[in-house]
Amino acid sequence: MKELDVVKLIKEFNELPIETKGSIVLEYDGTYYEVEFFDSNGDTR
């Protein structure tokens, strides 16, 4: 995975439902990533 890849949750996370889409905004060391998630309207969650 790399920055700007689109990802989808495979389990609930911090009240976000399964299959919530997000985009990787930072890659820390190939193991940890910062992801920005979006709702069905495209608004940041």
C-alpha cells in the first residue's frame, strides 16, 4: 500500500462500519498508516 491508495474497512473501527472507504494520507514505515475515512456522501468522518 502507498499514499493516496483507497482502502476499505474489513471490521468496525471507532464506530465506523464495515466497508467504510478511506484514503491513505501518510505511510509511516510500511507498517503503520494514517487513513482519512469518508461517509457515503464523500464527507470526511
